[in-house]
Amino acid sequence: MRSPSTVLRRASALFLALLAGPALAGPATAGPPTATGGPTAPGDVRQLDSVIPAPMQTTADTRANFRLGPATLIRTQFGSAEARRVGEHLAGVLRPATGYPLPVVPAASSRPFGITLLLGGADARVGRGGYQLDVTRSGVTIRATSGEGLFNGAQTLRQLLPAAVESSERSRRTWTVPGGRIVDQPRFGYRGAMLDLARHFHTPTEIRTYIDLISQYKVNHLHLHLSDDQGWRIQIDSWPRLTTVGGGPGTGVDGVGPGYLTKAEYRALNAYAAARYVTIVPEIDMPGHTNAAQSTYAELNCDGVAVPPRTDIAVGYSSLCVEDELTYTFVEDVIRELAAMTPGPYLHIGGDEAHATTDEQYRTFMDRVIPMVARYGKRAFGWHEIAKVSPPTSVVPQYWGTGATDASVAAAAARGNKVLMSPANRTYLDMKYDRSTPLGLSWAGLIEVRDAYDWDPATRLPGVGEESILGVEAPLWSETLRSIDDIEFMAFPRLPAIAELGWSTPQTHDWESFRQRLAQQAPRWTAQEVNFYRSPQVPWVD
Ligand code: NGO
């Protein structure tokens, strides 16, 4: 549980550090007590290849370790506001535990001293989201072609420092980065996580915490499931009762998950995410999973009578009235307002489990709604049932099945649609780990850490190969979840497994290596006060 005083503790640690003033940092040496205090404990220097997700290429040089000191500067690309922002973010992460001031200054030269973030000069293989990280005795240099690449390199640097760096408490110790070079590049452009705000609302503070946690594993999209049978969670001005009633008291599973995001809160979340190179993908589920809207507005029902609100976890019984023009006025209002407050390029229109809608009605509905998304400047995502209507190739079906094959998803891939992979028996973070897991569901099976990790997105579905895959996403549905502690328990350690599948080249895929690296994340999560599941498959270190 994260104590409310965490923020205060962080602030006072920084204050003390500033009072202490700068002193000179020497080059890293092994062993004895140092100018900054405590001894170097054995095992304190991390391995270059201990990072999650596994980097593409690492070349260790144990004679070239770098030690952070009280005089270390964070130098960022001269003239780049974006590089500066990444530098400030990194400084914000490193200051509380180190107690060092770590001022962020423009890099006047590319001479390696301190931590330097440069745009340009990286190995050509890094592409857009990748980076090159060089550690020598005099400094750490991260080079990339974009702010996103610098941010990803900075997340790697965090993991190369001792786990205590993630604490909000200052510790007097050495902060050594292992020497050598990493050249890294993402396998897929889309690495995603999903939160379900409909079954239980999660507050902006909780969502921000999740963004912080996922972005350290280079996950760069957060899909928000904003409406379902049990609740409506996003303010829409033209249909105001959606939130005051549909998201109001008594909504959510068992009636205990009320709440909604105002437009201002939603915009602020998008900005918070963007500062961490995370794009928000908002979802309004339709034509099914719409009971909250239909119990709030009688006119959204074919017979003009409002259905009763529902707080159980049944699925597949609700549907908007496909034949009624008013339905499309409603849907267009929602899409227009949601698109206007969403800076990201995607808008998810659900489309799963429309069992109360005939195939013909489903097609009629999607043929009207998919073009609306494009009209408001967004690219439509849908759960993979959307593939059945042969949507335009810009539409992204999100595969959530458990079967060995899916003919309509394969046919969509053959036509040129990109597919987002979320097979439920591998990526659904709401599935129980084993029979004794107190939270979660089990309809798609039990998912231990190895089940989440040991598969290849590009061979999961025949006809949906590497070239057809946009990326991988780990959904976390909230039927059984209430708090951020619950979210963390289901996501850790499986979220890093899915993150690695999305980022790392298949050549690095190795369960034995992964579980060893995962084990070393435990002290980081402890320092961050993350509530994680101690899977018996992982040799945890404390
Ligand atoms: C299914 C269903 C959701 C449930 C979830 C629970 C999809 C795409 N539709 O996934 O409504 O919440 O399972 O695991």
C-alpha cells in the first residue's frame, strides 16, 4: 500500500540533498566505503543484460563502470525541449533515492561526462523508438532519433542502477552503472496495457500510478475501457446523464464501483501519459455491453423503455437499437466529443460479444459507425469480432480469443488489416495465476508467469504473422478488482512478460533468462511499494 506521505517524503529528501550541496564524483571503483557514504555491497553492480524487456544487443565492459555522484549533471541535447523534458523526468526519478541534485543542463559537447541524452548519432538499427546506451568510466550517454527513444533509454538506465534507486527514501550508498554498450530497438510499435474503468472505476491517481509502472517496461499505449453494462465512465456533454446516472452511485459490479472521468481529468491523464510516451486509447463498447447507457436513457432502447441497471457480471445480453436513427445520433455525439478530447490517433469501438444482435444488424451497425470514427480523424480499433464485417484495412481487430485459429482474423490480415494480439489465455491479466489466487476470473484458464511469457505473438494465429501484427496488449478487466493494490497484484509479474513479448526480438526469448531477470525486479517493486504476486516459478531475490 502506497502511503499518502510518499510525496512529502520525496520532497523532503530532495530538500536535504540540495542542502547537502554538490561534491565531486570520482570514477567507479570496486569495494570500499566511498565519498558518499556506505560500502558497495557484493552484487550491487547490476548486469547490463539484466534488463526487462531484454535489449536487442548488449556488450559488457566491466572496466568501464560509471558511478553517479553528487556532482553528476544530466546533460540534454542542446536546443531540444523534448530531450530536456526526458532529462527532467529522469532526474525526478533519480533524485529522491540518491539525494543528488542532478541538475538538467544543455549538453554543450558530446564528451561523455555525467548522464547525456542526445538526439542523433545512434546506431542506425535503433529506428524510432530504440536507443543506444554507452557506459564508460566518465559517463552514460543515451543516443536516439526521437524523444521516445531517449525515454526508453532512460528506462533502461533506471534498471541498470541498484534497486534502491526506486525508493522514495534517500539511501547513502554507491550508485554504479555497469560499463558497456546497449543497442536496442522495439519489435512492435504498439505495446499496450488496458484498464477496465467500467466494472470498477479507477481514479485518476490510480491510473497515473499504472502509467508510471507500465512505462518503465516500455509499454507505450494505455487502452481505457470506458463504458460497459455496469457503468459509463467518461463525461459526454450532449448526453450528461451518462455519467451522473450511468456512472453515479450504485454503478459498477456489485454496485460498488461508481465514478467517472470529467473531460478535464481525461485531458490531464492524456497529458500525463504523453509525458511518459504513453498514448491513451479510449474505448466505448458497442453495439453490445451498453446496459449503462440504456438504463440511463430510455430512448436508446427499441421499445423506448429504460432497462434496469445491472451490477452482475453476465455478458452478451445488451444491444443498442440498430434500426433506430437516434442510436446513430447518440453514437456520433459520443465519438465526436471523445475524438475531440483525445490527442492519440486511435478510438476503440468495442464490438465484442454482441450476442443480442444478429449478424446482419451487427454489420449494419459497424458499416455506419466505422466511417464515423474516420470522419472525426481517428483510426478505429475493435475487438476481433469486428473482422467479420471485412472492415477497411485501417481498422485494427484486437484478437482476444483462446482458440488455435480464427478464420475471419486471418482473412482480415490477408486483406491488409494490422492485428493487435491479446489472446485471453496468455495476456488477460484478470485470469487467476492458480486456483488459490484470491482475485480474478478463470474462464480463459489459469495463467502462471510462464504461460504469460512463453509464446510468440507471430506464431499464435495461422495467417497472422509478424508483418500483420501491430503489437501486443495485456488487458486487465475489473470484475473482481477494487483498488490499485488489486491491479498491481494481477499485473505484476505478468505485465513485464507481455511487455517483453512486445518489445524484445524473438532471438532473446528465453524463459530461464526471463525468470532470472524477473527475480531481480522484486526489490525494485518493493522499493516502489508495488503489491506483486510471488510466483513459485520465479527465484525471487530480496
Ligand atoms: C471478455 C469480455 C469482457 C470481460 C472479460 C473478462 C472481452 C473482449 N469481452 O473479453 O466483457 O470483462 O472477458 O475476462
